[in-house]
Amino acid sequence: MNKKNIRISIAVSIVIVAGLFFLNRPTKNNDNILVEVKKGVFIVDVITTGELEAKHSVEIQGPKGLRAHRIWQVTIQDMIDEGTYVKKGDYVARLDASELTNKLSEYQIEYDKIQSQFIQTQLDTTLQMRQSRDDLINLAYEIEERDMTLEQSQFEPPATIKKAEIEVEKATRAHQQAQENYFIKQKQNIAKMTEVTASLKKQGLELKGLKELTQKFMIYAPEDGMLIYYKDSEGTVKIGSQIGAWNPIVATLPDLSVMLSQTYVNEVDIRKIKKSQLVEIGLDAFPEKSIEGKVIRVANVGEQRPNSDAKVFKVSVELLVQMN
């Protein structure tokens, strides 16, 4: 990245009413001396340094599913050199997948555990419902037996008949109660199976997502272009750097046809800078040349930069010539 000097020219009109020198100069007739009004350029220099960057660029990002699996930072294990021209689909970088591998192992163990619970619940509910159905059949047979006993007791003493009637009623009530219990158990078992099925499905989706995420730890270029390392508040992202789940940018592919200069102006001089002013930009690589630019943005709020005691304001300047 090249640094450059910025010279800002401000066009103003200057009106000179009278000069003190001429007022104090003795004259023979003491006539007033008039000075002709002239219009010119009043130049105020504000010199600062900055860096060139593309106005538009394509971001090369790492996996976007890190937060979903509670992976907050990953380390860049390998990355191609800055300035390398890549084509779409070319290899760019590789991320450290050790934490992902550990999570994948944990998720697989949990998935196997839930799958075992699913099978066990399925077997238990099947046996319970089979037993309940058998009980209902047996109770229905018992009602038939009690009915037969009641029919055979028609010529028995009233007490014997009454007892047979009570036995029929008890068998009928037992059968009705067993039917109600059967439907309750059926709903309970459906709820159990629904719960364990949902847990198994959820764990399966997370396991599948982790496996798919593993494939994304190899990063490839989304477009053609020259690779430029990304800079964040911590510095330049390179091999050994960590990228976060909230901003997983690894590098950029800048569009060099429109360039910006980002610079910072001291709070003492910022009042001299206005949007749309023309500036003169010098490049360290070509000191004999200068490039014309225009102020496109002036920060409203100052900030404290590292290694600086004064507050500065960010100023964006767009170059008025194409760089490629």
C-alpha cells in the first residue's frame, strides 16, 4: 500500500480595501489612495498521509456457519501470497479445523446416544402397547365367560344369580377401564416417540451441518482478481491470524478501476476540509507524479488513533483517474 501527500487548494475571493502602508505614506495633497479590487486564489496547505484502497472489492470469507455451532474463532493455517492473481475457484487459504474435529466427535457420540434412546423407546412402547392389547382381549373373553355363567345360573338361588350379575358388571367395567388406559398409554407413547424423534432429528441436522462446515475450511476465490490481505482493527489478516464468527473475512479481491485514499486529518485542520474539494495526491512509488482527487467524505466525529495524542477525523478521497 502506498502513502501519498494530499494538498488541498481552497478558492476564495480577497478584497483589499486599503493598505496600511499606503495610509501611512505622506502625500502632498492628502488625497485618499484607492486600490483596485483583485480576485485570486488563496491556498491553504493541509498535508497528511494515507493509504490507497479500492472503492469496491469482493470479500473472500470463511465459513458463515461458525456461530451456529458455537465456534467463535478459527486460525488461518495457510494462505497464498498477497498480490497473487487468482481465478474463480482457485485455492486461497486453509483454516485450522482442530476445534471443529473435536466438536464433530462430540456430536457423533451424542447422536449415537440419542439414536440408542430412540430404538429403546420404540421397543418399549411396542411391548407396552402389545401387552395392553392382549389385556383388552383377555378382558373381553372374561366378559363372555361371566355372561355364560350368568345364563347358567337362571335356575339357581337368587343370591347366586345376583353374584353372577355382579361378576359380569365387574368384568365389563374392567374392560372399559382397560380400554381407557390403552388410549392414554397410546398418547403417552406417541409423545415419547415424538420427543425422542425430534431430539434425534435435531442432533442429526447439527451433525450434518458440522460435516458440511468441515468442507468449507478450505477457502477458494469467489471471483477473478488480485488477492489483497484484509485489514481489521487488529491489523493485517495473514497466516496465524484468527478470524471471528461475526466477521470471517480472510482477504479481498479489489476492483482497481476506482481507487480511494483514506487519510486522517488533525482536528486543528479539519475545518479547512470540505466535501467536493479537489486535492493533489503524491505517490511514494512515483514522487515525480501527482494525481488529482476529490474529497467524497469527511467524518463528523473524530477518533483517537494509535500512537497519536490528538483527535483526528477520517477523510475519504476518490482518485479522478483510473488505476488500471
